[in-house]
Amino acid sequence: MSQPKDPGARAAELRAAIRRHEHLYYVLSKPEISDREFDALDRELRDIEAAHPELITPDSPTQRVGEVPLSEFPSVNHKEPMLSLENTYSEDEVREFEERIRRQLGNTSLSYVAEPKIDGLSLSVTYEKGRLVRAVTRGDGKIGDDVTANARTIRSLPLSLTPPHDGRGIPESIEVRGEVYLPRSVFTRLNEERVRNDEEPFVNPRNAASGAMKQLDPRQVAERGLELFLYSLAQVSGPEPKSHSEALVLLRSLGLRTNPEIRLCASIEDALTECAALREKRHNLDYDIDGVVIKVDSLSLQRELGATSKFPRWAIAYKFPAERATTRLVNIDVQVGRTGKLTPVAHLEPVFVGGTTVSRATLHNAEEIARKDIRVGDLVVVERGGEVIPKIVEVVADKRPPSAAPFAMPTACPVCGAHVAAIAGEVDLRCPNTSCKAQIEERIKHYARRQAMDIEGLGDKLVGVLVEMGAVKDIADLYTLEPSALAQLERMGEKSATNLVASIDKSREAGLQRLLFGLGIRFVGERAAELLSRRFGSMEALSRATAEEIDAVPEIGEAVVASLREWFEAPQNRHLLDRLHKAGVRLNAISGGREEARTLEGLQFVLTGVLDSMDRNEAKRRIESRGGRVTSAVSSKTDFIVAGGDAGSKLEKGRALGIKILDEAGLLGLLSENSRPAPTPSS
Ligand code: IVH
């Protein structure tokens, strides 16, 4: 048998491998191994570090996300101010920009770099001795916020630099600048989620990114999935590059991520051609760009040109105009959300704008429709700027059909016919009928979501069918569904019916945090659910808590307090909780956080194979919260082996050593028991 490696050496080896694969994946977008293989390396390193905390280094890839929220961001002076850019929308003004440069510098040869102007927020990042030591926002250009803990969570930003291949070595100190952004794909997912949670969606990825960077809790920033491109070298110790393009090569050689669309241009006309090319391409990129930055390439010429108090004289931003198109407003549809809120949505004759064909636009509420006097049948101008969903900017008044009448919100719910009511102090109208099919459907969809009760197989379409046929009138009805009845539904075989009932069954154990979120109480998002579950531990305790007690929970505001009160006071909700309780749905927290009984103190666990109800991180966290330890290797010290599906050699080794084997149910049992289990007797 091969000798197990010294943990320190193995940890160093794993760190190097993980850094290399992170670079390949996040910086170069050229992964060489699967996510699974990557996770295995990460897991092994985490296991070693858990068993030998003294081996943890600050730049270990496991140390991206700090556990402790900050109370504020310290202010930092920028060594060199972070300037803004002069903007223009016209090609001629770009040519004038060059003429101005020529007047100042005389007739010299000029080349430019054209780069996408990423629509995000700028960040200055300093590495000392190759380690990331500081990340600062632009702020007012002179003083910014130290957001290092947040920046560390950005996977495309390395925590340590890689030595360049040409043997130059890593500079003692280097400050680079770039743009943090939220990929469009991530933004779309995030907003879908927010809408489902009855939270206001972000208008564009930039707002979502800047909101994230302002969070004081790095764990939340990590969840947001920010990325970054570096676009300039602010300062470097040792030899300096001669041009901006050379500086970008240096950044790349240190493992930093630069934008692949950056081009060196031999003349200003070439740079303008590049602007046109990027404008064509912009909609195929996974990030928003609002223009092109044209920079003089030579760094000595940049210095000679200098800057005004606001802008450098060696760069200009050529901005793309917001894209607009004219189309017909076919109808205004009124949708009913989970909490009964009525939202008007414009249905348009499909039109190509901002890179996609759109057939819907937001109208927000009746007030906005009245202000712009938008009527069904109108020819309207739609605009897609930085926002994802286009808006109607104006009506082409002289093209209005004579029959077009002003729009009025319905007085009855378009789905159930109940009389709609304006809620005091709000512009929105609501359907007050909590048995409205639209509301039931949205509530159940929400309840089944991954972040809520995670009921696999209960998709939106199926929920629609179940509600429509009256099989499910509220979430408690889910627990009465029979496989035989489900199997009768169109496109639902016996096997998927059985699986669905099994996953509904499993959701009984989801615990208070998921349940609270899943109930869809207004303003109770994932974070509030987590905090409330941790503080009160059971539905019973929460329902009895006074407004003051709830309000005293940090981060929980008045809106949540009022909404919870209203929810618990409604008799139908009390009845619902009663039925959920009778259906065996767990109404208390799975892990009471700090109050967790340490029933596994001193016991060692090894996890192998795949668990259904949680991933390894979660299993590890839950074992540790009860005082247990999770290690990667099976030894005579191991007390339990938790074997999920596809368990491998560790299980065999455990059997050979006579170690107690737990299946998933066994583990869940241990995690909910209040007494200490009997481990493997030591030999
Ligand atoms: S150069 C002094 N390059 O645009 C030169 N800026 O309007 C400053 N931006 O604050 C920056 N992409 O946040 C530069 N490729 C790029 C950029 C870029 C986006 C942002 C940056 C800056 C703002 C100026």
C-alpha cells in the first residue's frame, strides 16, 4: 500500500492544482477537468484543512469567503485617483479627440487600444508579494471603500498571482484596476427568483452587482456570482511596460483576467471600425457593455497627455445609444401574483430590439400607464437600454386609432372575479381572495422551489394542472396526493408519480427555515427565513413572539414584522399550519444554530458516496454543528462511515475495519436525535 502523503505537502499540492484549474475555468474559460473532479480536489483540501487547521493559508482557495460580516467598510485613499471617462455618442467627436491629441503632441505616430466598456463598477486591486491584499471601490475617485472581503469571493479574481512563464517573477507590489460585473445569465436567474419571492427585481445587472458589493456579509456576496475583468495597470514595482497593450499582456501572464475582445488598432479609423464591430457583437456577450473605450496605447504618450481634474486626455468612451424600436401594443394583460398583486403587462407585436425579439414590456402599474397615456392599439416606442425587460418610452400620438380608449385596471380579479382592493398606502391593487386559483398556483410553485421545500418533479406546468383540476387547493393538499391518482394524469407514468410522492414526502423534513420561506409570506425572503428560524427555532415560538421580539432580530425590519403578524393572525393560515403539522411536516428548525445539542462531540465521520437530501458540505456542516468531525480518510479512529449512493473503496475499508456504517436515513436520525449515539467500539 502506498504511504499516505504528509498532509502539509498534499495540501500544498492540492492548492496548486485548484489554483491552476480555477485559472483555466474562471480566467481562461478553458476547463480541463469536470466540475465533479474539481469538487473532489476542493473537498480533499477542505478535509485536510479541517483536520489540520494550522495548515490553512490566507490565500488557500478554500479561504475565499469570510464567515464574519463586517460592520462597515473602511475608507481608503487611492494612491492615484480613479478618474472617469469623457463620453461621446458620435464618431466625429472621436475624430476630434484625436485632433486634440495631435495638437498637443505634434505629429507623432499614434496607435490605440479599443476595449469593451463593461457596464459594472470599478475596482482597484493590490497584490503584494503576489498575494491579494486590498480591493477598493472607486468611491468619489479619491477615496473609496475597502471591500477586500467581498472581492475575495469573486472567483475570476485570483487570491495569489502566478509567476509569468518568461521568468520575470512576480512584482513585489502591483495595483490593477478593472470592472466587477454580474454575468447576464446569472442576472436573469437572480431576477426570476426575486420576482417569485415577491421582491422587486433589479433593473439591470449593474445595479445587482453594485448592490452585492455593498453587502457587509461576504457570504451573501459569494452567492451572487460576481465576475471581473481587469483593464488597467495602475502601478507596478520594477520594470514598467511601455504600452497599455503590453501591460495587459503582463496582467494576463500573472494569471489575471482581461477581456478577450480587446484590440490593438493602428489608427483612429481602425478603432472606430472596432466600435462598430463590438456594437454588432454586444448582444452575444454574457455581460453588458455600454460602449467602447478607446485608449492611446503608448504609456509615455499617456503621461505626456495627462488628465483634467475629471478625465484622462488619452482616452474616450464611445457610447452606444439605447436601442429603440416602434411596434403595436396589442393588449394589456393583468397578471395575478402569489400575494394577489395585480401587474399590468404589455403584449406587443414582436419586434427586434437590443439583440432580441421582444413581445412583452413592463408597465409597472396603472399610474405609469395613465401618465404616459398608453392605450391598447397604440403604436409605441420601446427601448432596451441597460434594462433587460424593455419599457415603453412613449406613444406615437398621431398614429393612435380613433377607437383607442384610456386603460383602466380591472375592478375584479381577472382570474377569480373577486373585487380587487387598493392596499392603504400602496399604489398596487390586490386580489383579496386567497383561494384565487392564480394565487394558489403561484404559492404552490413557490413552495416547491429548490430554495424552499425543494420538491423535485413538481414543475410549474404540473402545478397548473393540479390546481386547475382542483386536486390541490393549498400546500397542505400536496401531502394527500396518491401515486395512483397522479399516474392518471397526462404524461405522468407510474414511476414519475411514485417519485413525485417520494419527494413530496421528503419535503416533510425540510425544516423551519425552508418552510418559512416556502410559505411565501410577504417580505420573508430566504435571508429573513434563515434569521427567524435561527432565532426562534420553531413555528410555535415564532407565532407567539411579540412584534418587539421579532423586530429585535438584526436585519429584520418593520415590513417583515408587520407581514408576519398579519399572516399569523389570519385564521386560514393557522388552519394551514395545523394541517401541515397533521401531515407530518416538520415545524421546527433542523439545526438550531448555536443552540444545537452537541450529541456528536468527539466522534469522527467519513462521508462517502452521494446523499440525496443534502450535499457533502451541508452534511459536514450539520455533523460539525453537533460537535462531530468529518475527515477524508478511514482509519481506526473513524467512528461512523456515512455511505450514500455509489459509495466506493472507503466503504469497503470501513467494513474491513468493522466500523459502523450509516445510510442516509441513519445520518438524518443521528442529526435529529437528542442523545449521543453508540459508535463503533474501539478495539
Ligand atoms: S479605463 C481613467 N477601461 O468606465 C480611465 N474603464 O466611465 C478609467 N469602464 O470608472 C478607466 N470598462 O469603471 C476603462 N475597459 C475599460 C472600462 C472602463 C468599463 C468603466 C470604469 C470607469 C468608467 C468611466
